[in-house]
Amino acid sequence: MPCPSDGMPHTPVLLDELVSAVTTDPTGRYVDATYGGGGHSRALLAGLQPQARLLAMDRDEIAVSNARRLAQTDSRVMVEHASFSRIGEVARIRGLRQISGVMMDVGVSGHQLDAAERGFSYMRDGPLDMRMDRKQGVTAAQWLNSAEEEDLTEVFRRYGEERQAARVARAVVRRRPLARTFDLVAAIREAAMGHQVHRQTLARVFQAVRIHVNDEIDQLDEGLDAAFACLGSGGRLGVISFHSIEHRMVRRRFRAWVQGDPVLRRVSIPGEPGGAARHIVRNARPSGAEVAANPRAQSAMLQVVEKCA
Ligand SMILES: C[S@@+](CC[C@H](N)C(=O)[O-])C[C@H]1O[C@@H](n2cnc3c(N)ncnc32)[C@H](O)[C@@H]1O
């Protein structure tokens, strides 16, 4: 169901699958670490009792104002403008311990992608910003205009898995200064040297820049540990990821908690033994019908673990 917040729709992905898997106690304490348009939060709240609590977090100020509007009409909801890497600290300050369920639906929302002035989309001309939190860090333009060519190549390759990374980096350097999304599109086209540029190439380069500008991989790395740490016994963490780097990171981490593999455990919570969790949902993908109705769901994957006693 599209969310009408701010007139910019975001259709929640794997809605029933995530919400039903993390709801363990209708009177419990929950965190939506990526509130966005609030679709998952509203569905969760619909099944919770009046004494339940939901902490809604997001690093995007528009998502946070959506959440504040909901909090005005639902006293179970509290709101925090913060990255999910800070979930433990925020929950503690809010007096929320032994959390029953955490939802993380990572990546960007429809309202971010569709707003040309945010600079996330290769289909809309706008300033090359791409920051989810516009009060933090450097914009995509600042980074693209100042980074060494080798660093650009490395980011396009690592976060976009783009085979033409070096050629795109060279074209970016040649066309500096870049100011608008369509300047970056023009650089990618130039790198193709007259060949047709596939939509996937544009998507991969834009994704890479976005991941870098928002430090998404480190944030997810920290956020997973922080979320798992604040769960009570029997509490569940559900994560929807959207590209292979995120899928791998979530799967590895969940496996480490479940199996306690000594190698994997080194990337897990220090001191957290294997057998700390059990899988509830593994590698769930949206149905064909969901993808047909919402093409953005195509690459989504859901994993849910439950923390053991
Ligand atoms: C796919 S949308 C979430 C949509 C939401 N579940 C819904 O139903 O509307 C992802 C959201 O996560 C937020 N986000 C991404 N990384 C974040 C982080 N490190 N900390 C907090 N929020 C983050 C984005 O700003 C965006 O609003």
C-alpha cells in the first residue's frame, strides 16, 4: 500500500513477512530503525496493544518528520533522528531495554529516489547531493570533484561492482566540476565511448556513490551488532537488504550468531558465542506479484533471527 506521506509515495517491501516475523509480543518494545514513509511501522502498530512502545528512527529529516506526525496521533510512538548505528544508545536513553523486535529496511526510500533535489536518481536532473542526512558529511558532488581517480575507481568497483569502473572514474575526472546528476550521467555515457549505456551501469555507479557518501557499509556493520545487542531473550531482528554487498554482510553476521563459526565469529559481537541466535527467516524474496506491483522490490531480501536466552 503506498504511503501518502509528504505526497511522495513509498511502497513498503515484504511488509507482512517482516512485520509478522518480528512481532513476538503484542505488548512489547520495538524499534523501526529505518522509518522512511512508515509503512512497516504502521503495520506493526496495528497488531500491538496500547502498552506497547515503538521507537521510530531514521537519519533522513523528512522521514523523521513523517514519524513525528504519527507520534502526534499515537502515544506508543517515540521518534529519534539518528543513524541506526546508534540504536543501542538511543534505546537506552529512551528507557527501552530488552527489545522485542527491531526492523531494518536498509537503503533508500521511494520518497528519496523520487525527489530530484536529493540527487539520488540517474533519471532525474538535480543537484548531486545523495546524503540521507543533509546536515552531515560531504555531498556526492564534493566527493566526486575532489577524490583521487584511483579512489573513484575503487568505490565504483567495490560498491557498484562496475566492470568499467576505471573508465568511468577517468571520465568523471575529465568532466569536473560535476554539479548535477545529469553531469554524472554524461560522464558515464562518455566512458561508454559511443556504446549504448545500460540502465544497470547507471544504477550501479549511482549506487556506489550513494553507498560511499552515506558510509552505508560501516553503518550497517555497526547497526547489525547494535540492534542485536539491544534485543531481549526471544527478541527478533529482521533486515531487508537490497544489494549483494548488504545481502552477504547480513547473512554472514546472522550465520555467525547462529553457528558460532570461529572464523565468522571474529566479525561478530566480541564475546558473543555461537548459538546466540536461531534463524527465523532465511533469504526470503518478494513474490512475483509483489515485484510486478512494485519493481523496486525486485532485489530485496529478508533475513530474520531470534536471540536465544
Ligand atoms: C527503504 S526505506 C525504509 C522504508 C520503510 N520501511 C517504510 O515502510 O516506509 C530506508 C530508510 O532507511 C533510512 N536509512 C538508511 N540508512 C540509515 C541509517 N544508517 N540509519 C538510519 N536510517 C537509515 C533512509 O533514510 C530511508 O528512509
